[in-house]
Amino acid sequence: MTRFTLPRDVYHGKDALEVLKTFDGTRAMVCVGGGSMKKFGFLDKVSDYLKEAGMEVQIFDGIEPDPSVETVMKGAAAMLAFQPDWIVAIGGGSPIDAAKAMWIKYEYPDITFEDMCKVFGIPKLRKKASFCAISSTSGTATEVTAFSIITDYEKGIKYPIADYEITPDVAIVDPELAHTMPKKLIAHTGMDAMTHAIEAYVSTANSDYTDPLALHAISMIKEHLIPSYNGDLESRNRMHNAQCLAGMAFTNALLGIVHSMAHKTGAAFDDFHAHIIHGAANAMYLPKVIAYNAKDPAAAKRYAAIADHIHLGGDSVEEKIQLLIDFLRGMNKELNIPLCIKQYGADSYPCEEGFVPEKVFLERLPEIAVNAIADACTGSNPRQPSPEEMEKLLKCCYYDTEVDF
């Protein structure tokens, strides 16, 4: 038996934000990140709509990119003091992910962060509050997923919280919010969405219910990401839908080691001011992981099917896979995303020397590899790498060398 779970309601399209006027409750805690949602008036709109619904509203702001355990605990304490019956998270993946983790701690004050990270081990929620997620970026799709990523900066590790209990009750996918994204964010979140869809399609947990969502998302991203990056607002609107469809796919089909590697390298070099942005990490690692996973016959067949679906050409399975890899690398170049960790720098591609020193990378490689294998996303990957293979794969991602194992 397999489960397929999505939010009870997904409101999408122009002015979808107005549905907040119809919510039934007495108190709403609105969780938000930096200043962009306030700057462009969306935070005021959310607050006003909730007040129009008859609720007292409190704002918890300042949630940082890649939210920390400390921020989660602080937000949960604010919720315990305010006692909301609605938690409304607005912004990119960071404030929504943080609010999901706060929600768990709010409902179960004695739970530890370690207990939150037990895969599909969260107790029943919604005894105190319902949850609404409003996405402002076109990539993470956390507004429809059962996942939250929280960073322990002392350990330099991102931890995924995974449980269908944290799937939002309501998702609002209003394209107007995505119009405010800066160009680099469009690139990174777009390739994050592409990775979600591709990993979901080749995951060992794929199904007839997730495959159409993944394939359609891949087609939409192929058509609309580059135009969106170059300023086309209609494509920006379509990308906001595409990333949500990719999220619907991966929250049910799960992911793979592209995400395992991204989670464990993202904060691993922060002491060198070399934070590897999640979407950029996915973009760099995805072509290498495809080459690695394609040694598995079932995965190879699925990668070839993706190439067919988006009309890349090729006669043999091998040729189709190579065309898919080349296509994704070409997208990275057009989006100004580097091809490997060694190039990862302030202005990305085609920077030859980036932020992560080679010596430091090699010193930390064994620990990163072990942590990546232990990541919750590894279990549904088509191939299960040994620590030695994971180290070799990460080296390929650092140097941009061929994956031949």
C-alpha cells in the first residue's frame, strides 16, 4: 500500500491570496522572512485579509535563509505565548519550512529537534492549529510538501524533517508574489524545481499518481524557466505552477541523492563564507547523479523516457541520457549557474576558482559523504552508494569530472 497526500485545498492563480478573507479562526500567527514580502505589500495584504476574517494577527518575522534550530525554537515559544489557531507562513522555502517545524514544537512543546527528524515519526498535529503556506518563490514547493529543511549551524548540517503531518492544510499559489524574485533566485529555485521533478520520476517510490505530475512539470520548466529568467512574466506565472506540480510529485514519490548531497554540502563550508545555495547545489549535482544512477537499468530507462518526453532526440537509451545531461548543463550555463563546486563563486559561471578551497573540501569529504548517505533522501535513490562511491561522486561534483563508476 502506498499513500498519496496533498493539501486539502490549493488556491492558485491571480488574486488567490484573497481566500484568506474566508478563513475561520480567532488568532493567526504569520511567519515571514526578510523584508521583501513587507516591501512589496504582500505581508500587509495577508494581515489585512486575516483581520477581515475576524482574526487577531501577530507577525513573527526575520526568519533567515536556511533557518536554524534556534529560530525554530524561538518561533515555537512565540506561538505558545500567542496560542494561534492558524499558522500562516508566507515567503520562500525558508519561512515556510521554519514555520512547519515551529508548528510541531507548538503542538508538542516537549518534543526535541532530534525527535522531529525521525522520518515519518511526527505525532498527530492540528490539535491546536491549522497551517496555510503561501509561496513567493518558484522552486521549493514546500507549500504542498511533507518536508521541512532546518539547519544545525554548529554541526554545519541541514536536516530534513519528513512526515505527512506537516503537509499544509491550505496552499496559496498566487503568481503575483513570484514577480518580485531577483534574477539569481529565479535561476536557483527553477533548477531546484527541475531537480524535484526528475528525482521524483526516477525515485524507487514513483507511481502512476506521481509520474504525470513529474513529467508535466519537467516539460513546463523546460519551456518556461529560461524565459522567466529573462523577464517574461507569463513564463514566471507558469513556473510558479510548474514548481508546485513538481512538489506534488516529490512529496509523494520522494527524492534522491542530489538532495542528500545538497543538504550535506550546503552549510559545510560556512566558516569559509562559502554557503552553497540549495538550488545551485542541485543544479550542479543533478547531471553527475544522472550519470551515476543511469548504471541502474530501471533508472536508465526512466531518464531516457524524460528525454523522449521533452523531445531531446537520440536513438539509444545511452544517447538519450547523454542528451538529457547535456541539456541540463546547458540550462545551468544560460542561468549563470556554475557547473561544479570548484567554480562556485560570487558571480558563479564561468568563475574558475570559487569559494570552497580544494584542501578544505578534501579534508571534509569523508564526513560529508557519510552524512549524505545517512540523509533521508538517500533511501529512495535508484542506486545506493557506498561511502567510497559517494566520495567519488562528490569529487566529480567538485572538479566537474566524468562519472564512470
